[in-house]
Amino acid sequence: MVASFNDAISAYRNAASGKTNTVAETVTGTGTKVNPGESFADMVRGAAHDARATMANSEQMTQKAITGDAELHEVVTAVSAAEVTLRTVVSVRDKAFEAYQSILNMPV
């Protein structure tokens, strides 16, 4: 989506005055709906809940595999999704820590 300079200025003015769009936008390629007025904390909270749900699903599928109630491909898919989620969470944590460290090292 290409926005013009005037559209960007209008969006900034609306955000500064407290007005937010009520239309949900779809993130390209993921199909995930995002509210443009959503705060950063809400976005992080939602991502954490999604990561937790992915990990819980992996555990459930592993337990089903032990009892013989799940197909092997379902278990492998769930465990792979959990692994990717864990790597993503660790990467985000590391980047946040690096940012925090760089802020602490800034001269005032």
C-alpha cells in the first residue's frame, strides 16, 4: 500500500488528536487483522497470547501422540510451529534487551 504525503499528514493529525481508524487492516501475507489504533502494548500482549497458545497446542498434540490419538504429521507440524515461535520470542527478547542496553549507554 503506497500512501501519499498528505495521507501521512492526515493520519498523524488524527492520531495526535486521538482519532483512530475503526477499520481493521489485513497484514499482507498473514491474513491477520490489525486495528490501526491498537497500542504497542496491546500488540505485544496479543503476540504473547498467540505464542502461548501455539506452545499449549504443541504440548497437547505431543500428549495425544503418546496416547496414540494424533497423527504423526499433526504432531510434527505443532512441534515445528512451537519451535519457530520460541525462536521468534527469544529473538525479540534479545533485540529488546539490546535496545535497552544501548539506551543505558547513551550519554545524557
